[in-house]
Amino acid sequence: MNALTTLGTLAAETSTSTGESVQFWILAPIAVAGGLGTVLMRRAVYSALCLAGTMIILALFYLANGAYFLGVVQIVVYTGAVMMLFLFVLMLVGVSAADSLKETLKGQRWLAALLGLGLGTLLIAGIGQAAGGSFTGLGQANAGGNVQGLASLLFTRYVVAFEVTGILLTIAAVGATMLTHRERIERIKSQREQSVDRIKNATHIPPLPAPGVYARHNGVDIPGLLPDGTPSELSVNATLRGRGQIREVHREALRDLTALEQRTATYHGQRRQQGIDGGTDGASVGAGNGTEDERGDAGEESR
Amino acid sequence: MESLIGLLVAAPLLGALVLLTGGRRLDRAGHWLGTALAATSFVLAVVLFFDLLGRADGDRTLHQHLFSWVPVAGFQADIAFQLDQLSMTFVLLITGVGSLIHLYSVGYMEHDPRRRRFFGYLNLFLAAMLLLVLADNYLLLYAGWEGVGLASYLLIGFWQDRPRAATAAKKAFIVNRVGDIGLSIAIMLMFTTFGTFAFGPVLSSAAETGEGTLTAIGLMLLLAACGKSAQVPLQSWLGDAMEGPTPVSALIHAATMVTAGVYLVVRSGAIFNAAPDAQTVVIVVGAVTLVFGAIVGCAKDDIKKALAGSTMSQIGYMMLAAGLGPIGYAFAIMHLVTHGFFKAGLFLGAGSVMHGMNDEVDMRKYGGLRKYMPVTFITFGLAYLAIIGFPYLSGFFSKDEIIYAGFAKGGTQGWILGSVMLLGAALTAYYMTRIMLLTFFGEKRWQPDAHGHEPHPHESPATMTIPMIVLAIGSVGAGFAFNLNESFAHWLEPVTGLAHGDSPVGHGTVSLAATAVMVIGVGAAYLQYGRRPAPVVAPAGSFVTRAARRDLLQDDFNHAAFVTPGTYLTRGLVYVDHKLVDGVVNGLAAAFGGLSGRLRRVQNGYARSYAVSMFGGAAVLIAVTLLMRAV
Amino acid sequence: MSPDNYLYLAALLFTLGACGVLLRRNAIVVFMCIELMLNAANLALVAFSRMHGNLDGQILAFFVMVVAAAEVVVGLAIIVMLYRSRHSASVDDASLMKL
Amino acid sequence: MSFPLLTATALAPAIGAVATAAVPAARRTAAKWTALGFSVVTVVFAAAVLLRFDTGPGADRYQLTESLTWIRDFGVTYELGVDGIGVAMIGLTAILIPFLIGAGWNDADPKEGETPQGRRWRPTQGFFALILLVEAMVIMSFAATDIFLFYIFFEAMLIPMYFLIGGFGDRAGSGDEAGQARQRSYAAVKFLLYNLAGGLVMLAAVIGLWVATNDQLGSGTFSLAAIADAKAAGELTFGTGTERWLFLGFFFAFAIKAPLWPLHTWLPNAMGESTAPVAVLITAVVDKVGTFAMLRFCLGLFPEASNWATPAVIVLSLVSIVYGALLALGQRDMKRLIAYASISHFGFIVLGIFAMTSQGHSGATLYMVNHGIATAALMLVAGFLISRRGSRLIADYGGVQKTAPVLAGTFLVGGLATLSLPGLGPFVSEFLVLVGTFSRYKAAGIIATVGIVLAALYVLVLYQRTMTGPVKPGLEKLPDLRMRELAVVAPLIALLIFLGVYPKPVTDIVNPAVEHTLSDVNKTDPQPNVTVTEAEGASHE
């Protein structure tokens, strides 16, 4: 809170203090970096995070400019709510849906760069032209408190606009629900019914195979292996399958298996040579487990 | 009395309407109805004639004003009739000969399934012709003028399933149309000059008008007359017009319609009198046609075409006489009337012959017919004598008067004209004798036709012979009657005026010369055709003969001069219209299409490229604002 | 330092956002870039309000936020629909505006 | 304000259109009768207009006027009124439409073996409704005395016409249905684009006019009456340049509609591809709006400019006359031939208008009426013939006169009217035009007479090739005119004869209007250079 007051005092003055300039010169590059990140990151999630960062920094700038309310709103509403909304959607759409930065439209990239440069230079030139050195701070404007000041304006001069935006928000909310709401044509089947018609048309009557259920792997995105070592698509969650986010690990798994058998074989060979110690049990048990496991697996599949 | 004038026209018009719209139920009695109505108007004509005779010379002009036709500001055209001696003469000729030919057609067209329509057309013709001669202004005359053109078109092409008939009909109408241009321009000139085109005011005030205008009007009228009366250079249609039924040839293309040109010239006498140049042209045209027609008549083997040539040349006489001015007008009309008689008679005779010969028209396939059809022979013979100007028959009087008038023109002109006309007389005698000999004398030369039918020449029924007899009487007696102390000329005098030029040669001399050349002509013909039998297949003949058989190459000329270039012109224009005028438009359309095709590439549907243009726009806007501020 | 720098920063961020919109194909990222642009605008507004010494700029910025929130809600909903229908969130795949 | 007769006249067909369109798909015959009924009602109203119109001396120029303010800010008013010319044109339109409906009785029925596509598919209703709609718009544009009002209907006409041309082809199913459809849509689009282009230019001129009036009168107006008053009071005077530009703007649109060479090429396509009644509708009714508007607007609003443009226009119209006739000669397609003949005739009309003589103007007006009826007669009979044989090519016919004499007869009469034979309506008008032109421009008059011969040529050649000669194979069983068809053609022919023998009623109505128009362009008829001594000129008593 005291930080706010200090910033406020800074803002009240008619020329920025060195503190603010320091702050600016530290934060501005980060903001720009965040912007760049937003634009350039391949994965949407990273872009979102970069954007969030930029927004927070902007919030700080708001505060520095004496817009306390906005600063807070920026953090709470924008960074807090809107960006989270983005992240949710990203989750729905697929976290790792990274779009290749390879350009498909001919000359689009060049045009974009050109325009960016042009626009930037023009804006900056414009500002440079308009720049008038001194400025009146928000001293008396914020005298009765920034929030009160905003409120008084908002509910007197801008009340109509305020109401209208309220209506707009409502409409937006309704619209969003309308858009994303999916009409159910038929009743959701109960578990019982599902099992019944699973039996009826004899499709995997037992529960689906568990994913990654074999030696040293148990991630949900890893398919279980069939006896011949090929992965079983069924064992992975449909959503992951749809997004193509199955981790294809069975090859090295197979390699490990052969290596394991290799080792056991050699181990047995030594055992025959030496012919001592009951370690064999454990080994045999392990191997037995493994085979038992596979058999069970294969059994499930075949059944 | 005046009210009867309208009825003159109305009677046949009614007939035409009833017969043409009446439908099949009239088929049985239609022809009699038509004939009756024609006769009616003849009776009316006679009544009016005697009424006129009853009046004093001065007021032998009746007027009937029915209603105002086209009233627009200064332009006042009325449906109004004027009956004076000149039109009376024509009315009598038209209705008289007309009625006779109606009667004749009853027999001639007996076996034609479309006889009702034929009579309808005939009545239509009568109505139009009467309108022509009774009109009291040039516009109404023009209406009748085109009306007879239509009637002749319909009648020439009456057997429409014969392509040649259809073509001939079309040709006749088109050539007449060319002439009609003349008439319409003449009327327009009159309107712009006099502000009216009624006979009365125009003719009365012709004198005090500039000669140039009058010459123009006169020449235009002459052009019209050439078209209608088949005078050089618009004569080419008459020969082909013989495709029509023979009564038609007799009525329209011999007796009445083709003489309308002469009527026009005589009627407009006042104008021509004041425009000597125009008169000269009239004379020239007449003279040329006179000889031209005679030559053609000498060469044709088709009896009707030969007669058509003769018609042409006879009308040439009339035209020439009309060109002579007051000294010729009366005799032009007189010859017109007598010619109406004997030429109609000749055609009807020819028709009767064809009737008996399975419609064979080639004279070389006739011969010796006098035994088979005596009445035809006698009537035809009398008409023949009349036309060649056998002394004291009608042709003798009228033609001699004209020749005399020609000499009376005076000076070298007079001599030239006179001698030309004498030459014409000789030729007339020659070709008429040729026809006579080939048809009625010598041995029979006919063979079975394509279907193997041996023609059985026989006399025609009474309905056909009676008119022939009447006409024969007319052609014998008319001239004499007319010439009794110039009764005819005096009768016409109030309209046409009458003058006697001073002829270097006396009346008797002219008659003598005419008779002499007539004898020569007859002799020559007899030597060639009378003594030895004529070959059935025409000999090749000299170049002149061959040219004459082809109407002296007139059609070839027209073809080369107008038809072919015209065809190419139209073809070219069609091409131009399609490729050029339309091409420009279509090209424009195609250009726009291509352009838009290019432009729509911009709309590639990628939101991001739209965004690019959006930001581009924003950038441009900012730049502009900045520049604005900078400036 | 002069507060103009805030404006320069805003301009820079705005341009970055613009480039992002033009370059990225993932609809969500495009959206984020738009948000970036909005934020840049907000920063400028706040700076202005400070320069002029009244709160209207902040009010405007406030409204921008509200509208942006609404827009995000609807936009993301649309994106989800899109993803459901065609299993991709790439803006280039939805190129049906072509005639 | 008395009973709005003109509005009613225009409204009757409009309501008829709605009523016809509303008839359910199955009740095709009912729709036809509805359309016919309403068109007859329109005739009754038009007759009322005719009777109520006062031709006496000292009668107002525009009568039966109605006036309501419409768009006050732009001085647009709903002003109707007719002068004699307008009355004649409205009469023509009203009289023709019933016959067109009768002639097109079965043209829009679904073809044999064509199954109705659903409940809403009802071409017949559409066909007749569109025709009535066109009639309403045409009548409105004849009656409008407010330029903007006129412009609206002048343009709106195109919409129903477009559908009539593009939507309803000939029954001349010469196998290639697809090709025909392509041709048809090409023709329709061409028609639309040409006329839209004209309309665009005209719109510019209309706006220009408004600006001009706005500058000088303080408040812009489109009302003819207001402009005339202002001119008379000397408050409104266009600069020479302005007036000429405005004139050109209007004239261009009307010249396309008329159509005048070289803007004519849309007409043959449109008339060739559309059914006979629609073709008649185009050339006999819709195109007349163009020539009518030349008389009322070009001459009425811009007299000096009209006089300035006269030589050029006369040359164009002469070219149209000869060119159209020659191309008619060159056609293989019956309907295109008639179309080119119409172009030639429109040349005559424009010639008469710009001859600036009372004969010329009366002649032109009469010509519009007569040409409408004559073309209707000829084209409709041609349509009957085509519908029998299923081909538009002249070469496919021959000897029809033997198998269908009545058809041939009516065709011939129509043709004779087209070549303006005395005794039939067109002769009077054509001769008036010629005289009117000749009395001011001798050479032009003489050149125009060439058109007479060419007309005879193309008509008679057409008749000879189709009707005479031996019967072409395939035509032996050609049926003659049916009762309905005869009932359509016979009255038209009767009308032609009546107008040819006794055109006085029409001229009486037209003449006063013509006098007004002449005084607009402040011209007087050239006087004869010989004053006739009415000596024994007892020609009328």
C-alpha cells in the first residue's frame, strides 16, 4: 500500500522523478521482450505467459501513472481473468498444438515486416511530432482519490456508456454460452446401458486395457504394448489420441526388453557355470513376472 | 348526283371486303357477286356520264367531299372526289372493260379452287383504280396508285405456288415502289411550294411558279408514271407480270392500270405545260419505250409476252403524245381508250387460245387454230386490224392523230418524232402479223405436253366469248365515233386544253404514210412467217434477236447494276453490324470481365491478408494525417 | 525523463501486436496479439490522462478493458466452435470467404 | 382534387400484376383470365382518359393533372398529367396489352413432359404478372410530368423486362435447349446493360438539372410545370454549355431506348430471343417511351440544345432508316428481321421529331401508335407461325399460304402495314414524317424515301420466301389460325385500316400538343413560297 502512495506522490509531481525513470528503463525492455515473446513463441502457452508478463508490467506502469484503479483492474481482471480464460481455451484446444512458423501465404511475412516497420515509424514519428515536454500531473484529479474520481465521472458523464457496456457484457456472456453450448440430441446412456450394448455387439467387453502398464512406464499418454510389442491404441485416452499426443515409446521399450532377456540369458549362462546362490529365484520371478505380465496382457487382448 | 361518285368506288370495295373476308361459304356465288358489283359501278358510271353530258361545257366538274383525311396544321388531305371529263372517260373505260373481264373470268377461272379470292382481288383493283382516277388531290391519288399496285401484286402472284409468279409479283411491286418515290417526292414538293396538293389550287397556280420547281415536280411525276406504265427505264416488270392469269393481263397490264401513268401526266398537264424541259424528257421516254417495246414484241415467242411488248410500245405512243402538250393530250387519252379496247380484246383472245391449248403460251406450238376456234379468231383478228392501224378502225384514227401531232411539234423535233412513230407503226404491224400468222394460220404444230395430253383446241364458253365480241366491236367502232368532228377531243378540251400545232405535212399525208408503213410491216411478216411453215423450235437468230428475246438485256442490266451490289452491301453490313458495332460492345464487356477476374484474386479468403490491407490502410491514413499536419 | 516514453513504448507494443496478428496462424495467438494492441492503447490512454491531468483517459481505458473482455469471451467461444468443427485453430483453414 | 384518373389507369395493371401473381400454381387458366381482365379494366380507364381529355381551343396543355409533394427536400413531386401525345401513347399501351396477353396465352405454360418443380413454381402467373407490371410502369412514365418520377419508372421498367426476356423463351425448341437458354440470357443481360448505361447517364443529367434549378431558383425542382414557369418568367436560363450537356445526357438514354443507330444492337437480340408477345412489348410499348421522352423532355426542356443537335440527330436517324432496312434484308431469322425493320421505323420517328415541324411531330406521334399496332400484327402472326413449326429461320418455311391461307393473309396485311401501304395506318404517319422533314430539310426527306423501297423489299422478300412457292416438307399439315389467334389479330388489322382511313380522331388529340411542343422549341412551320389562289379550288365545300 505504501508503495502505492509513494508512486502516487511521484505521479502527482509535474515531472517524472528519477525513480520512475529508473523503473521505466528497467521494466520497459521486459515489456517489449514479453511482446516479442507473445509474437514469436511457437507454443501458444508460452505466448500466453509472455503476454501475461507484459500485462503485469503494464499494470505497474498504470500505477506509476497514477491510475491505481486501472492498475489493479489490469492485474485482477486482465491478467487474472482474461488470460486465464485464454489458458483454459488453450487447454481445450490442445496445449501442445504448436503451429509451425512456416509461412503459407506468399509474401505475407515480408508485407507484415514492412507494415510493422512502417506503422511503428509512423506512430513514433507522430508522437515525436506531438510530444510536448511538460505535463500536468494527476494531482488535483486524484485529490479525492483515484477510484472516487473515476466513479464520479463514470456515474455522471459516462453513465450511458457505462450502462451500454454493461448490456454489452451481458450479451457477450449469453452469446458465449449460446455458441459453446452443444445441444444433446439423445439422452446420455447410463453405464448399464453402455455395457449392455457393448455385450450386444461384442466390442471390448472387458474394461479397456490400461495404458503404459508394463515395466518402468506408467504415463497415461503411453500405450500398452501387445504381446508382439506393438502399441495398443485402445489403451490411451481418446482425447490424447485425437490430439495425436501419444508418446511413441514402445520401440525403446522393446529394445529394453530384448536387452533384459539378453542379460538374463547371460546371467543364466553364468549361473550354469558357477551353479551357486538362489538369486535365480528372484531373477526367475522377475522374468516370470514379466512373462506373466505379457501373457496377461496378451490374454486381455485376445479375450 | 355528286353522292354517286363515292358509290362508284364503294361498290367494288364492298365486293372486295365481302369476298376476301367472307370465307368458303361464298365460294359458290362469289364470282357472280363480284361481277354484279363491277357492273353496278359501270351502270353508275353511265348514269353520271349522261348527267355530265346534260350539263354545260363549263361546269362538267363534280366534286364530292366525304371527310377530312389527315388534318395537321397546314397539311390538309381530304377524302374527296373530283369527276370531270378526263376522269369520266377513265371511269367508263375501267368499269366497262372491268365488268367485261369479270364476266370473262367467270369462265376462265372456272376450275380454279380459289376463284372467290380472284374476284375479290379484281374488285379490289377496280376500287383502287377508280379511287386513282377520281381523287381530287395527289395524296388520295397516291393512295389509289399504291392500291392498284397492291392489286396487281396480288393478281400477278395469284398462283403463288409457282415460284416464278411470286417472283414476278414481287418484282412488279418493287419496281412500282421505285416509281412511287417519284410521286411522293412530287407531292412533298407541291406541299412545300403551294402548301397544298389538291388538283384545283396546284394546277391553277402552277403558272406563277418558278420553272425549276415545276421541272422537278414534272420529272418526279414522270418517274412515277414510268414505274406504273412500264416505261423505260422502269419497264422491266411488265414482261414478267404475264405470269398472272390472262384476264389480269388484259385488265391491269393492258387496258387500265398501266395507263395510269398517262393519266397522271395528262392530269398534271398544267405543270408540264409550264416546264418544257420536263416535257422533253417525257417525249424522249415515250419515244424510246415505243421502239423498245416494239422490238421486244417482235422477238418473243410467248404470245402474252409479245403482247406485253406491244402494250409497252403503245403506251410509249401515249406518253409521247402526252409529252407534246395540249396538242397531244386529247389524242393520248383517245389512243389510251381505243388501245384499252383492242389490247384487252387481244389478251382475251390469247387467253381463250391458251384455254383451249392446255395453257400453252409458246406461239410456235400453235398454228392453224382458226379452224378450231372461229370466234376467237374473228375477234382477235378485228382487234389485230385495229392495233396495226388498218384504215378506219379505231387504232387508225388514234395513232394517226398522235403521229400527226408529233409532226405538228414542228422543226426537226417534229420530223424525228414523226419518223420514229412511223417506224413504230411498221414494227407494230410486223409483230402483230407475226402473232396472227403463228397462232391462227399455217399448219398445226402442237404436240402432246409433258403429261402426254394432246391438246384439243376448242371454242371457249359464252362467258368468255361475249366479252371478246363486245371488245371487238369497240375496237372496230370506237375510233370512228371519237373522231367524228373531234368529238372526243372537244369533250376533253376543258380539262386538257386543245391546240393544233402547225404540221409541215398534211393530215392525209400522215395517214397515207402510216398506212404505207403498216403494209410494209405486214408484208415483211408475211414473207417471213406466212409462206413457209415456222420452225417449232425457235432458230438461234442474230444477236439483236437474242437480246430482244431477253428483253434487250434489261434484267441483266438491273441485276448487274442493283441486285448484285445490293446483295453484297447487305451481306457486308450484316457482318459489320455483328463484328464491328456489336463487337465494340462485346469487347468492352469482355475487358471488364477480365479486369474483375484479375481483381477478385485479391479476395483470397485469408483473414490475414485482409488484415494486411487493413493495417496498410491504417498506415496510409496516419501518413496522410501527418503530412497534412506537416504541410 | 519525459512521459512521452510511455507513448513510445505503447507505439512499440502496438506495432508488435500488429505484426503478430499478421504473422501468426493460431487463432488464439492472433487473439492474444490483439489483446497486446489493446493494452498498448490503454497504456497510451493512461499516459494521456496523466499529461492532461484529468481522468477521462483512464475512463476510456476502462471502457476499452470492458469491451476487450466481452470481445475475448465471444471470440474464444467462436474459436472453440471452430476447433470442434474442424479440429484446428488455424485462421488460414477458415478461408471460405473466397468467392 | 378530382378522381385521380391517371393514377387509377396505372394502378389497375399494377394491382392486376399482384393479383395474377397471387393465383396458386395449379390454377393457370385462372391466372390468365385474371391478367386479361385487369388489362381490359385498364383499357376502360384509358378510354376514360381519352374522353375526359379536352382537345378544344384554349384547353390546358397538361390535363387530368395530379400533384402531391413527395420528397420535399429535393423538390421531387408526384406530378401526373397528359398532353395529347401522352394520351395517344397511353391509349396505345392500354389497347395493345390485352392482345399481347391473348397472343401469349400458352407461351408460358410448362412444356410437354416438364413437371412442375414444387408448389411455388408458376411461370405462367409470373409471365402475365410481369407483362402487367411493365404496362403499369410504362403508363406511369407516359403520365409523369415530374422528371424524377419519370426517371424512376423509366429505369424500373427494366427489371420486369429483364425477366420477361431472360425467363421466357420461344417454343421454337430447335433441339438445342441449352444453347437457346444461353442466347436468351445473353440477350437479356445485353438489354439490361445497354439500358442501364443509358439510365446512368440520364441520372447524371437529372441531377445536373436539379443542381441548375437549385442554383437559380434557390430550391431545386423536377416539376416540368415549375421549370416551364420559371423559364417563362426568365428566372431560369441554362447556360449554353450546361443546356447542351444536359440535353446530351437525356438524349443518350432515349436514343438507346429508342433505339437509334449505333446504339441499336440490343434490340435484335432481345426481340429474337424473347417470345413474340414480349418482343412486341419491347418494340411497340417500351421503346416508345424513348421517343416519347425525346418529344416531351429533350425538346421541352432544352429547346436551344435540341436545335443545336438537330443536324447530327437527323443524320443518325437517316442512317438508322437505311441501315436498319438493309440489315433486315440480310437476316435469316424472322424475328430479327422484324427487329431491324423496327430500327428503321424508329429512325423515321426520330426524324419526324427532330424535323421540328408540326407535320413531323404529329407524324412521329402517329407513327409511334401505328408502328406499335403494325409490328404487333406482324410479329404476333410470325410468332404463331414459329410456334407451329418450331423454327425462326426463314429458310425453314415456304408455301405456307397454301396450307394456312388465313395465316398467310394476316401476315401479308401486317407486312403491308410495315411497308406503309396507303389505306393502312403507317402510311399516314410515314408520309407526314416525310413531308414534315422535307419541308425543312429537302435532302433528308429525299434520302428517307429510299426507306420506302427498302421496306417493300424486305417485307415482300420475307413473304415470298415463307408464304409462297411449293410447300416445304414438314409444313403439309400446318394448321391455320385458331379462333384465339384470329381474335387477337383481326382487331389489330381492323384498327390498322381504321387509322389508315380515318386518323382524324388521333390527329385531333395530338395536334394541340404538337403546337405546344413547337412553341417550346420556338419554331414555326416553313410557309409555302407560292400563295395559292383559291380560284376554282372548290376542293372542299
